[in-house]
Amino acid sequence: MRRGFPRLLSLLLVTALLTGCWDHIEIEALEFAFGLGVDQVEPDYVVVVEMVKTSGGGQQAEVEPLVLATKGKSVSAAGRSLSNPAGLRAFWPHAYVFLMSEQVAREGIVPAVENIVRSRYIRSTVWVFITKDCTAEEVFKSKPPAANSVSEHLNAIALMQETISGFIPLQVWQLSQAFAAEGIAAILPTVKLVHEQGDLVPIVEGTAVFKGDRMVGWLDGHESDILCLLKGIIQRCYFVIDTKVGENEFFPITYELVGNRVEIKPQDKDGKLSVSIALDLHFSVEEMGRAPYSFRDEAFARSVQAQLATAFTHWIREFLSKTQQEYNADILGFGQLVRRKEPQVWRRLGENWDVHFRDLPVDLEVKCKVTMAGLSSEPLRVRE
Amino acid sequence: MFFWQKTKKNAPQPRGLDDLNPSLEINLHWLKADILASDETIVYRRFKTSGAKARDCVLVYADNMVKHEFLSQFVLRPMMQSSPPKHLRGEELIRYLSANVIESDGSELVARYGEIGDKIMNGVAVLLVDGCPLGIAVDAKGWPKRAVTEPPSESVVRGPRTGFSEDLGVNISLVRLKLSSPNFKTRFLYVGTQTKTKVAILYLDNVTSLDLVEEVARRIDAIEIDAVLDSGYIQEMIRDAPYSPFPTIGHTERPDVAAAKILEGRVAVLVDGSPFALTVPYLLVEAFQVNEDYYNQWMVGSFHRLIRYISYFITTSTPAIYIALISYHPQLIPTNLVVSISASRKNVPFPGIVEVILMGLVFEILREGGVRLPRPIGQAISIVGAIVLGEAAVSASLVSAPMIIVVGVTGVAGFVNPALNDIAVLIRLLFVFLAAGLGLYGYVFGTIAIVLLLSSMESFGVPYLSTMTTIRPQDIKDTVVRVPWWQMRLRPRYLATKDRQRLQRRTGSKGP
């Protein structure tokens, strides 16, 4: 016992202390990287990093963003050149966003994202965006009105997705699933710059449509809302529709989508494949403006619902023709559905799905219902 | 060779065991020359009895240790007025005086010089009569005593206000007032070769295991020390696990707490001259129990107890976790916080561990300073310390602002558990070093080590963690929470071995 004890103790200490990897680093030696962007892949990678520079100490601590662009043979190699010559030790686990420029997206995103998916430093909850009509560097150098840094600004917007709509956010952990799935094309949200009182402000709006890992086109905010609708993602989108009231008067009325039920079914009739989409949409009236009608008037309510159905049918048709014919990217995942529901058909058509998808007939049935009218069903009346 | 060997050779033989001499003058000589020599507080009051054959008498006592009016009225006056029969002499005379003259409830005969010395030192007056080889010891104890006041170290909002004082007799009676039953037993022991301090063991005959009482008595008997000035001496001499920082013997300044512990089957030890009663066995749960838990409504009591557990976690672990997070795991801190901590540490020259130790040291110094100083100055010190030092240290970039919060929270949370606060400092230090060396991994190791230590400890045969590691419903009813009184039907299993029944039947307004 006496002789065995030191051995036992040293064995315990060795097994306890020599496992795992961790390193001691004082927190003030780190610069926190908030955002990473890839602007160019060929011939050299151009990597942009947004970090926050902390300074001061004592009671006057200051935090300001710092954007650095570096070059290298790969994303990680470019990242390393932050340490030398920039002299900063970037700390990645607190990163918020990952941006790719349109150029990178059109050339194929795999070389740019591979490192992000693999890296053990970058969290899988980082938001992924494609920059539209600008580079990642320009986005990082723009000036968000409220947040300290662009990354925080974009993170805040992405978190508010349910109420602001116009895009479908995506995080790094969903990337591989989105790009690897069979029979469905990937989409990524887009960031663009708008002028706001003399400053360039980054906003998140629209969707980049991919085919394989290459970007093939854009969807704007409204089309992204239609996409959400068809994907069954609950977003409280606003739709302002010029509604015909009475004889020939049109008033812009704002409807908020409060519920949607989507049913997409592939049908195989006599060797002819088609897809039927049944939509059941519920709206609440948010704003009526000067429209003088009361929603107690059943005829009016019915007319409004019919007009909504017409409008949505039109939009969805436009959306479908854009994705089918223009981009030929199956972002709604019709192929995936066929594969699941009609495996025999998929075996027959899967090989050349692009061709079949382009001319796939789609039956569309849209039902709209106004279920709420806020606190008053009557219009605001003003004495003449 | 050495001077003390020479003096030892020439020293006169001690008279302590010698019997008294019939001659009053010889007795007085020996008292003055040997037993009570060089003590000018001893009063020798000479007087004579009346009657035909007046006897020479001397009343010997220590000044200010006796009730002077009592001696004058009930010893001196009857003696002076008495005229004992002529034929009485020697022992018969003394017995006559003790039986017929002295009007005191406490008197006994003493025969040896040594006894006289001890008695006089304890506030007893000794009456010597010429021609008698015996003396009469008259109990007239009357030294200044502190009144029974509220104990400063354990004040309560709701509960009895009495606290122990320095007098053993008073203290025993304070406990007896709470437990007025013939089953309440006391046993006296004397400790200290110089002080012969009286120590009392208090227990309930029908609840406490007699083995426990015997063990306590045995350990106290085995103490060989020259003096016992406070119960702290005994506490340290008889405790289990002497090298563990955790207390294995409880102490309290309140009779109600002592009585409650005795009722649970514990033994209380009172030491003359100390207002702190010791209670054994002492378990870790007791450090988190406060008498007010039992006097307040049970939900409130349970909540306060939970707060105490949480505070102890905070006071032992906050600095260690903070160090581990900022030096090893910055990815675990929320982003906004990590940036602001980083910014506030930008110009601080020291690593986190130095900061923690520096500020912890300052805090302990301030606390110690505040404790020892008179109360008004102590308050001033703590305010100066908290505001001026903290502010100045931050603006001078000596420490970072979050560290002030960490140290402040740690310190304040420590005051919630006074019984374990001193150990909390040690545990905190251990955790901080481990966290600084190994991060959260090290902190976890430290916690495991503490749990191992605790579970290996015992107090008077009772495992230190018992009732905390059990799943028996009756035993956990008074641990992390305090269930209502009508639920606590039995006394703790580990302590009360004889009569475990606390509630005789289902009583209380809403017993289930």
C-alpha cells in the first residue's frame, strides 16, 4: 500500500492532466472576431474580418469595430496573416456572421465554406449571407445605425426574421444539409447596402438561389415572402394589396399573414407527372387607410378574400415560372417530394430532373380567409 | 548546573496535603507563608465569639470574590453574638458552630490547607477557629457577573434574546430553563492543572446515547493542559479530523440552540468562563441551519436556508469560475460580456489570478481590521475600504472593474454562513489556484477533492455528511429545506438512538 500509493497517485494525475487540450490565454490578449467574409477565391483568397477593438481599461473602456482584409492561399491561411503582419490574435468562437460575395457564390461556394464548416473555432450557429451588388468588405465597412458593428447588426436582423420577413436565414450547421440534399436546391439570404441619410446601411433582404454550389440568381424580398409561404415557414409578412372596394375604387389595404397551411403533392397520372399545391392562408387586416368598408359586410369580406386569392395565385405563378424556367432551380423541393412519395417515378426521372422540372405542370389552389380585423371591424369615420 | 535545579532543591515541602493544625496561629502562618503567600487580596478578618470563653476566630476570603454583606450578616454577626458551650472543643466545636450558628445554606468542613486555598480562590470564605483542626467553608460567591444579554454573534429577528454569559452556573440554568425535565442531566469535569476549570456535560437521559456521553467525558478527561480559558481550547483538543479545516464540533452562544441540539440527541459541553457552548456531534448540515429557520414560517425558513447554500457556493466558487472563464474559456462567456470584460482588462498589468489574490487579500485585511476595531471605527474602515480603495484601484488600472464585483459578491456571500466563512477563504484559494492552472477542469477536480474530504470525515462516530447523502424521507426533512414541524415526526436517526419519536401522534392544524 505504502509503495503503491505514489504510483497510483502519479497515474491518476497523469491520466487526469495529460488528456484533452486546453490552453491558458488571458482574455485581454484576444481580439474578438465578429464577422468573416470571403470576397474572392481565385487566384488568391481575399478574406475580410470584422473584429472589435477594445481599448481603454479602467472606467473608460471603449469598443470599436475594425475591418481588415487579408490575402492568402486559403481561408485559414489568410486568417493567419491577421496575426502577422496585423499583430492581432483573432478569437473566433464569438463570431456572428459569414459573408460571401456574389462572385464567390457564382463560382461555387464550396472552397469558401469548407473551412467554416470544418473549423473547431467557428460556431455552427454563425449566420451565412451572400452579399448582393457589393463585396463583403464594403458591407463590413458600412455603418449600421444602432449596433456597434455590422456583424451585430446583421445578427440582430437575422434574429428578428419572424417579424420582418423578406429572407430566410440560415446557419452554418444547416449548410451541409441544404447543399447535400437530393431533389432540392439550396438558398441563402442576401445582404445589400442601401443609402440611409448619407450613410450606407446593410440590410438583409432577398434570397440567392443556388444550383449545386453555384449561385444562379436572385429573389427579391417579395419573392422571398412567397417562398416562405410555399415552404410553410411562418412569417408574419405584410402584403399591401390594392383592393377593389365597391364599384371601381381601389384602396391599398395591408394584410398580415397569420396562418398558412401548404400541401404539395406530386401526382402521377398515366405516366404524366404533375404537382398540386393547395394553400390555405389566413390574414388579419392591419391597415385599411381610407377604405370605407366594414368587415361586417359579408359581401365585401367575400370579395376581399377572392381578390386575395387572385393576387396570390398570380404571384405564385410568377414565382414558379421564375424558378422553373428562368433559374431552373428546384428550391421548393418538388424533386425531394417526388422521391419520397413516388419513388418509381423518381427512379425514372431523377437523372434528368432539371429538364423535367423546367416544364413540370403545377396545379394551384389558393384559399384565402380574413380571420381578424384588429380591434375594430369598422373603418375610421370622419364627419364631413 | 542550572539555576532552577538549585532552587528546586532548597524549596520547602508543599503544605497542600497537610492537615490543619489545632493552633490558629500556626494555621494562619502556613496560609500566609505558603498556601496563599504573596497575595494581598486575601483578607484575614479576626474576631472573637462572645460569652465566658471567647474563642479567637479568623474569617479568610478573597476580596471582591465574595458577597461582603452576606458574610457580615450571616457569618460574622451570629458568630460574634454566639457563646458556644465551654466544654466544646476541637471538631465538636466546629460541628456545633456549623450546625447552630452559621446562617448559610452552603457550608462544609475543610481539613486540608490545599482545600482551603482552592475554596478561597473560588470565592468561598473559610472560617478558622482557634483550637480546631477543621475549618468551615461558607459559600458566599459574589464576583462581578455580566448580565444575561443578547448574544452579539448570533442575533435574531425572531426568537429568544437570551445568550450565555461567562458563568457556568448561570449557563446551565439557562439551558435547564428550556429543558425542565428530570431527564436533563449534567455531569461535571475539571480540566486544567492550573485553572481547574469546571466543565459541564449536558444531555437528555432518555434521548442521547450514553456511549456518546461516555466518549465525550473520556476525551475531556484525557486533556492535560495547564489552562482552559475558553471552550475553544476543549473544542480543539477533543475534535475529530484535527487536520481538516471543517469544524467537527459546533459552538453556540444561545441557550435555545443548545437546548434544540440536546433535544436532537446531541451532547452539549459548557465551560466555566466561556459564553460558547459546544455541541457534539456536529454535521455539515448544521452549518447551514439557523435557529430562526425553525421559528419562522417553514417556507420562509426553507427559502433562507436555500439562500445559505447558494451563498456558500458563490463565496467559494465565484473567483475560481471567473478566473477559469477569462483565462481558459472565453467562448463560454456571452459575447457582450466578454467584450466588456476584455476592454476593462486592457490596461491592467496583472493576470487574473494576481488580481483575485490581491483583491481577496485586501478584502480580508479590511474585514479583519473591521472586526478588531471598536464598532464606530470599524464601520468607517469598511466604508473607506469599499468605496475609496475599489474606486481608486479601478481608475488606476490596478484591477479591472469586473473583479471588484467578483470580490465584493464573494465577500458578502461569505457573511451569510458565519460558521463556515473562515474555511470558505481556504476553499476559495484552493479553487482559484486550481482554476488558474487547469481552468474549469481544475475547478471540478477541487470540488471532487472537497467532497471526498467531507465524506471521509466523522464527528464522534457520526459520518460528517449524514442526512445530506441519504434518501430516507425522515432524514432529509431538515437539510436543504426545513419541512413543517408536523412533518418532522422523528429525531435524526444518527443521533437519537433511544427515543426517536418527536411527535407523539399526528398533530398540528393540517397534518396530512
